[in-house]
Amino acid sequence: MTNFLVFAVIVLWALVLALMVIVFAMARQIGVLLERVSPVGAMVNDAGPLVGQPSPVLELPDLNGLGNVSLGAPQSRHQLVFFLSPTCPICKTLLPALKSIRASEGHWLDLILASDGEASRHRQFIAQMGLERFPYLLSGELGMTYRVTKLPFAVLLDPQGVVRGKGLINSREQLESLFNALESGHASIQEYMGLAPASQPV
């Protein structure tokens, strides 16, 4: 009986040591993986005005009755145009982030919502989501100007009307990556990390 207990203790210690080695190896591999995974910014497309190029000038009426909104013309502030749809579930999940950004960055940034379709449907959406304080543009021309094919999509313009960031947005992190791109002077986080070719501003 004593020999059996000794043998069992030896086997258990061997198993514990083996588990410790496995856990250490897994922790090391997770660390290597985290080092290789770079932050994912907004997914930039090459259609429409490129980052570094001036935006076409458009003046469009605001659905919320806040007056006409001018895009691409010289302004005193930056503008973030966020394309959304009442039927887009990701757009709805990003609305709290947009409201937070509007409140915290409103001293230098105008946040503008944009879409197309029937005005009555968008008015219901505005009332349902509490978007009355946002400029809300309803224009198919605007979406075609920036070549918006998927939603949600955002375009960041500087006060001179130059595109400083744009891309498909699926999370708050990707939305904030446009501001990171603006601060770094790169078109995207991917370009900053050396994972994409540098843009060619004109």
C-alpha cells in the first residue's frame, strides 16, 4: 500500500510539472500573438476623394431644420460626416459613441449624420434615437460623392475641406482611429503601422 501511495504521488507531481510547462508555453505564445496583432483602424477604400485630397464642395439642407450644411468649403472647425441608415444595426450600436464624441469633442469638431431615402422614415428614426441635435443630411448625391457602398461609413474633413480620414466603421475603436490618423498625419492606422502603402496627397 505504501509503494502505491508513493507511486501515485510521483505521478501527480509529474502531471503538475507537465501542466506548468504547458501553461508557460501557452502564455508565451499568447504574448507573441498579442505582439503581432496590430490595432485595426477604419477600413479605407480607394474610391471617391482620397485622404489628403480636397473634398468636393456641397451645400445641403439639414433635415432637423438647423439650416444648410456646407461640406468641403473652408470652415472654422473639422467635420466628421457619418453615413448611417435606420435599418443598419451596427449604425444603431454606434449612436451612443457618436453622442459621446459630440459632447467631448464639440469644441473643435462638427459631427454630421448623412443618409438617403424617404424623409418621413428618417424623421421617425431621428425621434426614436434622439438625434434632433445632430445636423442630418438626406442626399443620395452625398453618398455617391464619397463612393459609400457599405455602412456605417465616416469621412473626416479638416477646416480647409481636405479629407483627413475615411473608412468603413464597425466599432468605436475604428471611429476613433480616424482621429488618430489625423493626429499622426497618416491616412490610417494601417499606414502608420507600415501595413499599407502611404497615401499620395495632392
